Amino acid sequence: MSKMRIELNSPGIRKYLQGESVQGALRREAERIAQASGEGYEANVKVGRTRALANVRANTVEARLDNSKRNTILRNAR
């Protein structure tokens, strides 16, 4: 049986993970979660050192209390 070796092109992978297509997919999913969570939740997308990142956060006191009691963001991420 022969051994196969695969070498990944790290700069190419990094470029893809930071690209517009990945950012768009992350933005759509983060906005879906924020919408499902209700009023007071906000979706953000940023480009990190190696890849694009998305997060959803509770901006208002009411949303923070709701998320603290019910894990709203986590439940809507499923």
C-alpha cells in the first residue's frame, strides 16, 4: 500500500477563509441567529488574522437578561 502525502497551501487557505464568500456566509448565519433571538441582538462579522469571524451579541439590558436566563443566542444557533 502506498503512502499519500497532501500538502496544503496555507496562504491560499487563509485567503479563502478571509474572503468575501466566507464573510457573506457567516454574515447570513449570524443575522439569522440575531433575528431569531429577537429585539436587542446584533450580528457582527470581522476579519481576523487567519480567518473571518462572526458573533452575535445582546446590546440592550433586556436582551442581556433574556440571554442570561434562557441562553437565547445558543438556542437559536442550533
